[in-house]
Amino acid sequence: MRAIQLLEPQQFRLIDIPEPTEPGPDEALVRVHRVGICGTDISGYLGKMPFYSYPRIPGHELGVEVVAVGSGVTNVKPGDKCSVEPYINNPASFASRRGRSNCCEELQVLGVHTDGGMRPLFKLPARKLHVSTKLAMEQLALVETLAIGCHAVARCAPEANEDVLVIGAGPIGLSVIEFVKLTGANLIVMDMVASRLEFCREKMGVKHTVQAGDGNEEKKLRDLTDGHLPTIVVDATGSAKSMSNALNYVGHTGKLVFVGITTDNVTFPHPLMHRREMTLLASRNAMPVDFGRIIQLIESGTIDTRPWITHRTGFDDLIGQFPSFTKPETGVIKAIVEVPN
């Protein structure tokens, strides 16, 4: 069967691979229907993702159908439509035993450390499948993106009416925005791209936005927060420059969450952090419970996925179209790939 492989940065190729064997104990064989393209895929393509290994079949935002299950599998059955939790952890690891399977020491993320879903069929641990009887395949492919934001917001736990700044209005930033809104916090979004801020206002219902790049960002934020700056800042840019600068926007006693990833050093003057007694947090991947919660929120209509998908492409067209997905000026929020079966 055919698969798309990223041989090295900026070099995709179409390859032939064997069809998978029957699933073993606790495994499921799934048929891939939809694959979402996200910031990790783009960073891997550009060679800027520190955890990426090459060559690699990408694809970790997946809408799949169960084809067969191995012995001992009880949570799914053939025919089930599922979202995939792509973080393949070792349940016996130190982090997993502490309930943090998202950052297991032996973690293998589909499409990053191990081959992902840009192929018609593959096997994975059945415990990583989350069933929905209502969602379309492209909605199931969006669950993982939303899970990143869900976990990041859980890390900083905003309270109602607390001032929260989200830096970066790309797909990961938008997922953070969705869950900040559910907390009732006062939300502010900052980005350098005017069209992304317009999208936040018109499609996401964000009242307050700040366009970065003119040197007046801190003043604009103080004007929106009665002068004290936000007490929670989430940086979803993956830019070392933005992440280093983000501490300037955190108010006294505040928290800063890095959900984006960079290969460069992040630096800041320690007195700034110390004086305000900030809390610095990292947010990696998501938790199993996040997937079930998000599926329920989409099914109930609490989260509307319709604004998210701005581009669709076929499997055979992806290699030619992918470079355009790396350019903000093309207006891509989320591209969805249809995998032929």
C-alpha cells in the first residue's frame, strides 16, 4: 500500500509499504480516513521540531475506523469510528505511573518518533482509541489539536474573570483559546498577523486582540487589564524570541505556560521573573481524559469545529500543496487530508 514519507526536512516522497498483519493482543488495526496537518507537521517539514526523527511517515491528528482487534481488547470493536490519542507511552514508566502518560520517558508519538497515519492502515494499542458515534471523520481528526489546548489550560487553571493572554493565533493557539473561553476568563489574543486576529474576532468571538510588532504591546495590554498585566500568559508560537519576551507580559504572581516548542534557547532576565514571583510551566501533549471530554464538547455543540477547517486536500495532492501550508499568508488554519481506502 502507498504511504507518504518525510525523508528529511522539506523532502516528501511517496513510498510503497507492506500491509499490516493482524493485530496482536491489546492491539487494534485501523483504517485512516482523515489526517489533520498541524504545527508539529510543519515544524518537522521545516526541520525545526526538536523531537522529530527522519525518515518518518507523518500524521498524528487522525480520524479512523477500527478494522480488527486483537485478544483482550474491550474498549473498541470493528466498525467503531475513533479519534486517536497518538502518544504511545510505556504504562510501567515513572511518568506514566504518576499519571503523566503525556510525558513518558519512553514516549513514541505517532508521526514524530514513530510512523503515523499518512497511510491507509496501521496498528496501535487499542487503549489509544477514543470512540464517537456522532462525529464526522474530520471532526475526529481535530480532537488531538484541541487536546493540546485543553491540557495547556488545565496546566494554568484560569479562574473566571482572570486576565489571560494567548500569544500566537495559529492552530495550537486557537485550541488554547477554545478552552480559556470555557473558563469565563477575560481573554486577550496577541499575534503579528492581522488576518489571524481578525479570524479570532469574527470566528472565535474574541473581544480583545493585540497586534504585535510595534513595540507598544505592553501598554496595550495594561490598557486592557487595569494596568496590572495578565496573570496568565500562554505562548503558543514556538518562537524563541516570543517565548523569551513573553515574561514581560506576565503580571505579579502570574503564570507563564510554554505550549509551543523551539530548538533555540529561551532567555530572560531573572530579576523580572523573581520580582513578580512568576510560575513558569511547560505543557506537553495531552491526557487521555482530555480526548473524551473534547468529543463530548463537540458532540454537544459546545465547541463548533466548523471555523477550524480552512483547507482540504487529497492524499495524492498533499506533497505538492504542503509547502503552501507553511505560509501564514495563505490563510491556513487547519488543513485536512483525505486518505483513499
